[in-house]
Amino acid sequence: MTFWDHVDELRKVLFRIIGVVVAFMLFAFCFKEELFRVILAPKESDFIIYRLFDRIGEALHLTGAFTSDFQVQLINTKLSGQFLTHMSVSFYAGIVLASPYIIYQLFRFVSPALYANERRYSLRVVVWGYILFLLGVLFSYFLVFPFTFRFLALYQVSAEVANAILLSSYIDTLVMLSLMLGITFEIPVLAWLFAKLGFLTSGFMRTYRKHALVIALIVSAIITPTSDVITLMLVAAPMALLYEASILIVRRTNK
């Protein structure tokens, strides 16, 4: 195939991906109530993770130390704001729902250029990369974002100043944290791939373990919108654990 044949094939792949994403976007758009019930659940005081920590507090005789009833009202200040938010959330949902097909199409496009062993490695990277990305998104949704939102929404410099949280700000923070943590959870996959390619060793990773911990704290401080230590640790701790797990994976891969 010539260069332009490859370009034409890539164009077909992109059109198929766009078509499937749009189809899933329309599907998600039609289920507005169910979609936003999931999206807006962390703003309610009866969210599952709040109730779980409340039970933990009761078991430790620390009632009220972890959670408490609260009420947060989201507002919209633009005429088309809620409709555009509905569209953008449906688009994100369409990408998530279509992501297995997207990965399949991209892998199918590049696979003819790979050797048999490279194709086998690539397939593992794609599958585990997708699984770990979803785990990162779920970790953000069920743990990091709820406590980040709760801290920011209830924090007041004075009782005379009430918080009015924009719907767009809520959605942007949720998407940003989910995306960043989804990418962060790819550390083991990248470590395994680099080890397979001969670029990384477990000895190197152990030598620079302290440096990696500092980098994890810096990255956590950048991607978390709050300055409290609890939220920072909620993000930095899994990054450090993923790094340690990556050392074990690389050591086993090098054998």
C-alpha cells in the first residue's frame, strides 16, 4: 500500500469510530435521567461511599467524623448551559461506551505493520490498558471525586458567604479527575511494555523509588483541585502502590 492508501484506510477507520461514538452518544442522550442520576450521585449525602465511611466511623465509635448530612445545590447561569452540559456528558459517555470498539479499530489498523510477537504484546497492552483505565475512572468516581467535591462544596471562609456551585464546574472537575486517574493507572502496563522492549529494569526502578514518590506527590498536587492532605494522599497512595506493583511486574518480565 502507498502512503495515500494508508491515509485513506485511516480515514475509513476514523469515520467508523466517529459513527459508533455518535451512535452511543445518541443512545446516552436518550437516557438523560439515568445518565445524570449516575453523574450527580456524588453530590448527595447518601452516596454509597459516604454511607460506607459513616459505617466505618460508627464501628470505630467516631460517629460523624467521616461523613455528615449535607445539601449542595448546583446552579446554571447560561440559557443553553443545561442543554450543552447534557450534550457534552452524552459525548463523554459515548466515548466510554465505544472505547472497546475504538481500541479494536486502532489495533486493527496498526496490526499489519507488526511482527507476530509484537502483535501479541500489543494485544495485551490494549486489553490491560483498557481494564486499568476503567479501574482508574471508577477509583476517581467512587473515592477521589466524592471527597474532593464534598470538601470544596462545604468549605466556607465565613458563614455569611454561601457557595453556589456551577453545574459546568462540577462536570469539568469530575471529567478531569477521572481522565487523569485513568491515565495514571496505566503505569503497570507502560512498565511491562518498556521491560519487554528492554528499556526498563527492576533495579533501575528500585534505585529511583524515592524520586518516583516525589514525582507522584507533585503530580497528585497538580491534578487535585484541593489543597487538603486527605485528597492528596487519596491520589498519591495508589500511584505509589502502582509503582511498587510495576517493579514486581518488571522483575518478573526481565526473567
